[in-house]
Amino acid sequence: MGKTIREFATEFSTDIKQVQNKVTYIRRKNKQFGRLNKSGVREFSTAEIQYLKEVLNLAEKPTELSTEFSNSQNIYLEQIADYKEEIKILTRLLENQQILTKQAQDQSQNLLLENTEIKEKLAEVNTKSFWSKIFKRKE
């Protein structure tokens, strides 16, 4: 079982279009390079893959690098997931804080209104004359 152009390009971290162009150039010269499978995708044998690596000047890719990259990528994905969860929690806390702040402001405003009403009533009582206080009639 051979590899397709896409698999080859992915494995060696090269541009798919570059590989396609090189295969087209080789096929113009040699006529037979790779074979089509049942789905119409061109596959290459190990010898053809080796030849492609030489033509494209690609070095053998160590497998450790791939697993290292995969591991670091997984770590970053986990960190991103953790950060997203933390953002959700902080957003929820911020919303709760905003609600509590609004409630405190409303309560403060209500207390100020009550305070001014009480002061007005007190001012009315203090401005009444001595006789009006006794007979309880307004001036």
C-alpha cells in the first residue's frame, strides 16, 4: 500500500502543490510514476517515495519530533480548554457582581429618598407656629 500526495506532503511538512508539480514534471519525463487506486487517487510505492524525497531535498523526519509536536499541541489544547472554562467562571462572577452592585445602588437610592422625605416632614413640623402645633391646623 503506497502513500498519496497528500499523505506524503503531510508527513514531510511540505506544500501539496509543490509535490503535485514535481510529480507532474516526473510523469512528463518517465510516463510511469505512481498508480491510480480504485477511487482515482494516485499512490506511490516506497521506491517512488524515496525518489520524491531525493528530488524535493527532504530529510528523513524523525518520529520523535512528530510525537513531541503532538504532545505539546495536546498540552496547548488542554490549556486553551482550561482558559475557556476559567473565562466562563469569571464571566459568571462578573455578572453576579454587577447584579449585586445594582441592587446596592437601588437600595442606597431608596434610603436617600426615605431620608429626604423624613427631612421634609421634620422641616414642616419645625416651621409650624406654636399655636398651630397646639391646635393642629395648618397656616
